Amino acid sequence: MQPNQITGIGLITAAGVGCAENYRNFTARNPGICTVTRFELPTAKVKTNFAGLIKNLSNESLPTELLPMLNEDDLAQDYVKAAVYVTAEAIKDAGLADREVSDPRRTGLIVASSLGNFLNVSELVKDYFMKELYKITSLIHGMNSYLPSRLGSMFGVAGPCYFVSSSCTSALNAILQADTLIKSGVVDRMLVCAVDVCLETGTYHLWNKIRVLSHRNDSPQTACRPYCKTRDGIVVSEAAGCFVIERAEPATRSHATIKGIGMANGASDFLKPSPELLEAAIREALATAQTPSDEIDFIAGSASGSPHCDHFESEAVCRVFGERAKKIPVFPYKSFLGSTFGTQAISEGALAIRSMNGNLVPEPFNIFEPDERVKANVYYNASDYAGYEINKILFINYGFAGNHMAMVLGKCDS
């Protein structure tokens, strides 16, 4: 069976609105991590005052033909507007609007999110308890089933339509389910929309209280330091992204093929990955992709800049790849984006696919001093890879509560 293809991509991050702006700022090494001004910070209680926040989306930024389909409550929420924007961008990129779809039941949609529409729910709670106000529409908007249903009706999706949440691996779990539904013959294509626009005073304060955030308030753009010995914590960021995934067709232009996905679940520690389970997920991804480890040219690492976690990922990579772990370039896209909650497989994956198709090994970001516990090839010079061919990449993704996943992506001709 031919691997399914990623034919369309939509993207919003703190670095930009739309794929073009994100790619341009990634090339220019211009991340959008900055001091928080969108919401109030209880400065006496928090040690960190920066994050990756998406820009407020104006109604004019959305396709004009979609605006009449959005009600007043939709237009008041960047969670909804971001999802609409990236889904529309991915559909346009895939050329779906120009292709005849004979049966809308052959198209499905999954929304992936770590926290769902938390901003709306938090405001609903505040209104109810502080002002004794409530609206049925607010309650409905807070349900995780609302957004997939809304997007499905807007974009003419009549096939499977639902919500997936599994912490930071939400988007990759959704991609796995989309890939499986297509291969099983239930649908011909799936829209996978991942959105986590979820930061406000309460959620941000909670992240501070967990004590996993970087405290580099004087240098937000260099605060996320995966694999660096001086790393001191993660940088939380918002994002939204969409992949159009379709059954392989020779005439359809494609960004990448989904070769295989692996997963292993379990956690002896809620916050730390297991090298053994991460190794198992990587080996399963390679096996389902029918790809030997020596055919992987590039690794998109999942490291977040946590002083307690990044070296465990390196350990798993070294177990799988042996001596080749010292040669395959490993780049963590969080060093640019921050930790984008449940959107990571799409927000980071879009940049990784861009790197693969351009045969571009990115220069490491924010690595100032090597960590002797990290043995994988993360401290390379990009200039050493001039003319390097990237045909297959390994994407690693893990999150809180023991989700360990990996995906093998390939160029469409490999």
C-alpha cells in the first residue's frame, strides 16, 4: 500500500501568520517569543514573564467567503479564528477547492488540542461566579466537540469529525488516526487541525507554579535551549496548524509522505520521558515505515529545553542508531517556536518538512555550551552539510503523562 501524502499545510505561530511568514522568520532566525503584554501577570507570584503568543487575528485576516459563516461568538475568539485560518490555508495549498469531491462523506476532520478552548471556558467561569452571568452559547463553545463540528460544516466535511487530546502528542495522535482511517478505506482524505491558543493569567500562573519554565526574562528569544548545558526550562507558546492528508495519487502535488508512525505509552514520572519507551516508539515508526535506520537523514528532535528531560531523548536516539547517532543531524524546532502544546507534530512538522524539501540542515539555535550527557549529533555546524540530501526524516514527539511517539516522513519521490 502506498503511503499517504501531506498535500496541504496551514500554520500560525508566535513567529507569524501563515506558512510564508513562518518560513521567512525561521530562515531569518526571528522567533516571536517575547514579554507577555496580552494579559495581566501577577508579578509578585511568577518568575517568568515571557511566552510565544500568536498575534490577535483580525476578522479581515480570514477569507472573505467564510466570514458570513462565523457568528459573533466565533469572531470573538482567536481559538476559533486561528483554526479557521489554518484550515482554509491548508485546503487552498492542497488545491482542494479546485478539485471535484464527489462524496463529502469521503472527507473527515480531526481537531487536536492539549487544552481545547480553555480561554473561553475560563471567561465563562469568571462571568458565572464573579458576575452571575451565563450564556448557553458560551457553554457550547467550551465543549471540545464544538470546533470540529463547526469546521466540518464550514468546509463541507461529512465524514468522521471529532476531537483528540493527548497532551503534547495530540496532533501526532490525530495524524495517526487520520492515516489509519484513509488506509482502512473509510475516507479518501482527512483534515487534521491542531490548535492551542490557551494562555491567559490563570493558565500561565499554573505553568509557573509547576516550575518547569525558563526564567530568562532578560533574553526571551534565547531562553529555549534544547540540549544546551545552560538550559533552565521550557518556553510555552501558542500555535495552530493544519495538514491535509490524502490517499496517494500520482497527479496530486504533495509536501511529504507519511511512511510510518510508532507509539509507546507509560510513565514512571509524569514530567519525564522514558528512554526505553521512546526507543520503542522510534523502532516501531521505522518498522511500520519499512525503513532501516541507516536511511534516516535528519532527526527533528522533541527536546524542549528541560534540564531534566533532553538527555533522555539523546539516549534513545543513540540506542536506535548506534554510531550513526553521532552523524545524523538532530535539530529541535522548539528552540525557535517554544513548546506549542498539542500542536507540535504540525507546527514543528511544517518546519521540518520545509527543511527536508529544501535539503536544508538548520544551524542549531540557542546552544551555548554542550551537555556531556547528550551524545547525539546536536552540536553540528550547518556549513558541514552543504549539498546534503534529506530524503527521510524521523520526527520525535513526547509529552507529559507518558506519551512517546515518532513518525517517519519522506519526500514524495523517495
